[in-house]
Amino acid sequence: MELDALRRTIPELLVKLGEDPATVALGDDAWVVHHGSATGYVAILGATEPGWDPFLHVKFRVVQVPQRGREAMLRTLLSINHVLGAYAAFSVDENDCAWLGAGRFCADVEEPELLEL
């Protein structure tokens, strides 16, 4: 899908999924998405950088990593990363929030893949 078409399609799909058209955009090439109680973000990375291949990135904040049982939880997240392979991965930010992210290059993404991501 062409980059301009992708920029139009992403917010249209998010509105179809229930997002408010007035607040879905977070800025250039970034949108918010809610799924149940989880808040996530969709972004096109590198679209304005010369020589870069734009990359579509979807990321959801999943859970706060507890201090007690931390090692077991992190081990579980790493095990899940291993199973997910290159499709998606968990990460932990500086505030000890666990995130689930997935992405792919924008060059040939189609609408069904956008919904899957």
C-alpha cells in the first residue's frame, strides 16, 4: 500500500473499530487504539527520513511488572517472545510497564494485515 493511502486507511480502520475520529490522531503518522482496557499506539516510523523504508509499528501497554515475582514474569515474557518469533515481542519500559509490540515494513501491507496487527 502506498504511504499516503496507508496514512488514510489507518485512522479509517481505527474509527471503524470504535475510536473517536476527533481524537484518534496523536500527531503525524501516529494514532491511538483501545482494545478493552488496553491502550495502544499505531505509528509509521521513518516515513520522513530520506533513505529509510517506512515501518508500521503497533504497541500495547499490557501490564505493570511487579517487584515481587518479577524474575518469573520476565522469564515468562521472554519465553512467549521465543514462541512468537519475529511476529511480535514483549518489552519493558523504564517505568516497568510491559508492552506487546508488532510491526512490519509498510511497502506492501494490505488492509487485512493492518487489522491483524
